[in-house]
Amino acid sequence: MTQLITPQLVTLDQNLGDSPADVIRVLAGKVAASGRASEVEGLFADAFAREQKTATGVPGGIAIPHCRSAAVQEPALAMARLSHKVDFGAKDGPADLIFFIAAPDGADQEHLKLLSKLARSLIKKDFTAALRAAATEQDIVDLVNGALADKPAAAPAEAAPAAAATSTTTTAAPKRIVAVTACPTGIAHTYMAADSLVAAAKEMGVDLQVETQGSSGAKPLDPAVIAAADAVIFAVDVDVRGKERFAGKPVINAPVKRGIDEPTKMVQEALAAADDPRARRVPHAGPEEQAERDAEEKGEHIGQKLKRALLTGVSYMIPFVAGGGLLIALGFLLGGYDITEVADKVVVENNFGNLPEGGLAIYLGAVAFKIGNLSMGFLIPALAGYIAYAIADRPGIAPGFVAGAVASFMDAGFLGGIIGGLLAGYIAYLIGTWQVPRWLRGLMPVVIIPLLASIVASGAMFLVLGGPIAGLTAALNGWLTGMSGASAVVLGIILGLMMCFDLGGPVNKVAYAFAVAGLTAGSSDNQAPWLIMGTVMAAGMVPPLAMALATVLNKKLFTLNERENGKAAWLLGASFISEGAIPFAAADPLRVIPASMVGGALTGALCMATGVTSQAPHGGFFVFFAIGNLPMFIIAIVAGMVVSALAVIALKRFAVKKAVEAEPVPATASV
């Protein structure tokens, strides 16, 4: 196995910049220069994206930026000892020892285990002291290789018995705690948190055993150990795999980094929870219920809960819609609008050896249309099913899907799916809170909850709610169909503003879901739903394209990172991914968002006024074949893009100028 670190990958006592981005970029360049990565920018982008999710600074003046990247061809470890410390987000201050771990997307288990072992070594004070005292790059390499080659310290699950043995000298019945640690990458923080928690527990005389759910694999805790535990610690940034194993145990939830920064406090909190009958516990229903309980304890109001459930439903619905909508558009392209009338007959009666009248194009068009149509048939059930899932976890999926199917059957549409999903989810959640005998608990999530919730929610849709909702949906569709002239333009402006208001957030998703939900009702005789879809898609493309253009028109107004993001925003915008503008909005929301909304409103108005349609729910310029009045689609987007780009440039210039005029400062401070 090739060495992870070489003297070429070590930088000693140099100033690499003032920010984590500066340091990571230099170290990414080192990795690429060593031939272990195909490009610097791709590796830097992946590593910095990971850094933005969770800061990688840890106590002791250390930072461990890390990532898995398609740009990495061979696992590498780059190290820098900085002459000018940089703040990587650790509570005790900036870092001077930086280890950059770069792993391929498909890194083998042995390499990942070595990288994990290194991360664990960095919490040992004698090891870090030796790193700071090393005189040469080779000394660093030798120290690191020594840490990797030594027999690894006892794994967390093995270290706990020692802790228990120690604790018997002070108490006859030591408390027992189990823990799970996990981070998104699963290379460094997962294992450092585990070792920190074990070390803290050992000092306190507590028996603590840890399951690390990292990239190098996870060895599940023995069920007997879990059963005997007094409390559970989840130091995680991702969902815990097999969380139901800990059901009923008092639990402490925290980000994985807290397991490194404050292990003693977390153990103390777990001990307190073990003795508190009112302590939060791991639920039987699953992780989403726990998330809801956590939110309730933090004061989350009903509107926030509903928003989270609706966004979950929409996010799971989109894959059904995206593929289905594109296939329907392809069916129209190959077979014409009349394909809707003959598709069923063609796909049943014909094949490649028996082509229908019209030939291969009609046959392929019918097949594409039918697959897309069947996919779109899952739209409302999927929406309802995953709304219910967001509320009640897995026991809510079946009742939600059934309620959504009932809504679809009764022509209650998008609104029926939302109401059916909410109803099914909350009924499933309430049933899940029932106190039942122990022998019945195993049947609750797989039989009793889905059965009763399906009966109640779907029964209510059939008997009470479905008819009125269907009537409201029909009235809404009739209003949309009859829109023309000024009213259509006003709707275009509203949709454009919504799409650009929060760039993929709740308001954006409401507008998008509204457009997608009506897409199946579109036809050559009723193109209003296609008009709305075209307007929403075009307006959603404006913000990232506008920010990309702005970085070209006036580079000095944007940071180096923003200019790099601007390059990616061209493709993201062209693909209808509004989130491509988020880095700009996050850095300067008061200028970027209003500027984006101005351009989006213009694009929406132009699309509605000129009859731009889209039969595809996603894809941007890449689904040109599904766009009606393609020239105006392009013109409307370009117009909005230019207006937004000029607006954000003007706002940035104006704001800077006013700030200087209003409050004169010394020249050195204004630079």
C-alpha cells in the first residue's frame, strides 16, 4: 500500500493565509502536485463544501479538513504546521496543526481505517507535542507513519470494560452508557468523538461503549450491552443506523463535534438523564418522531412543523415527477399530442416486430408517454406518503400513500394529497404514542399503526373531505384555464417572485409544487398548467445565471470564492437549479435576493404574456424539446438574468459608496 504521507505533502512553519479556504486550497494543491488528485479545484470544492457543513477544528490547536472526492485518485494526507494560526471553528481558538485528509469516492476499507487511526492519534497530547517539535518534513512523516503502524489503541467498545474495572474501586454498580458517533464523511470526527467520550467516561468511572458508524465500517453494539445500558449518547451529524435498537433509553443528542469538544459534559448529561424519569427517550416509532419531539422542546410552532412535513413530501415527490414529466414530453415529441388517445392500445397490441400505423416513432412515443404517465400517477400518493413519513416515520408511509391514492381517485388533486398526508401522519403518530403491552409493541409499527391510520385517514377522505376538496380543485383549475391578458401576467410576476425569494426554500418549493401538481392536467386544449410550469422553470433559472453574469461583469465586487461559485452557477442555472445562487445570497442576502426577485418577476411576466409553456417539470435548457415558444423562453430568461445582474452590481456599488460617505474611516480600515 502506498504511503499516505510523504515529505512532499508536508509544509512546515509557513503562512498559508487567513482563512480555512486559503489553507485548504494550498493543501489541495499539494495533493494534486503529488499526482494523487486529478485537479485542484474539484478537490478544493469538495473539501471546502465539507468544511462549511461542520467546522473541522478540534481542541488543541488542530484542524482536520477532510473529504471524499471524485478528483482524488489515491488516498493522501497533507500536513501543514502554520506560522500564522487560522480559525477552523474550534472552541479553544485557531489552529496551527492542519491535517488534510483526501480520500477517493470509493476508498478501500484499509485506507479508511488508517485515516481513522490517524484522526484518533491527534487527540493524544504527546503525539501533537512531537509534531510541533519536529524539525524536518521527514520527521513529520516518520511520526505519522509510526502512529499508523503501531498496534491501534483499544477500540471504544473494547476500552469500556477497562473503564468498568477502574470504576469498581469507587462504586459497586457503575452506570452503563452506550454511544453512537457518526459524521457525514465518516473519516475523522466519528472516531475522534468516540475516543474522547471513552476517555472522559473512564476518568469518571463510567462504563461507556461506542459504536462508530464511519466509512471504515461499523461493528454494531451487542444487543445485551444496549439492553443493560442506563442511557444513550448520539454524537452524530447524520441519521443513526438501526436507531430502533435503542428504543426506550434516555438519550442525549448532539452534533458529533460536541463529542470531541465537550465529552465530559455529554457523559454527565447522560448520567443525569439516566436518573430522570422525565428525560427524553429514544422513541419506538423512529428518528422522525424524535426530531419532532426535539423541535417541540425547543419551542417549534405548528407552522414550522407543517412546513417541514410539506417540504419532505415535495422533496420525495420530485423524482417521480421529473422522470415522468420528461418521458411524457418525449412521448409528445415522438408521437404528437394525439398519442394520449392511442398510447394504451399501442403499447398492448404492438411491438418492434409489429409496429403501429405511423411506424417506430409512434410506438416509441406511446411507450415513453405511458411510462411517464404511470410515473406521474405516483405524484399525489408519494406526496401524501412522505408528508406522513415526516410526521410519523415509517409507520406513516403506508397510510399516507393510501390516503394519497384516495385523493387521486376522487380528483382531489394536490390539495387532497396534502390534507390526506397530514391526516394520515398525525393519526399514525398519535396511535404510536399509545401505551401497549410489551408483547404487542413489535406489531405496532408494521401492522396496527398502518392498518388503523389507513382506515381513519382514507375513510375520512372518502366520507367527508374528498368531495369538497375535489370541488375546490376543479374551481381552481377552471380559474387557471380561464386566465388571460393582465391576470396571467400578474400570476407570472407572483410566481417569479416566489421562485426567487428563498432559492429552493419553502416559498420556492410551494411555487414549484403548485406548478408540478397541475402538470398532468395539461393538454393541447388546456395549456394553462403548461404555462405555469414554463413560467416557474424560467424564473427559477434566473438567480444563478444572474450571479454568474455579475461575477463576469464586475469581478472586483466579488470574492475569489464567489467568482469560483459563479463558474459553477452557469451550469446550475442552465439546469434549473435555483440553489446555485445560495452561496451569493448567504454572503449578501439584502442585495442578492431583491435583485434576483426583480429579474424573476420580469421573466415570469414575459413568459405568461407570450405563452411560454413547458411539458417537463425540470431540466432547464436541456429539455428544449418540451418547451413551447422556445425563443421567448430564452429571451425571457436572458432579460431577467441581465436585469438581476445589473441590479446586484448596482446595489453592491451603491451600498459600499454610501457606507463610506456616511461614516468616514481611516484609509487603512476602509481597504
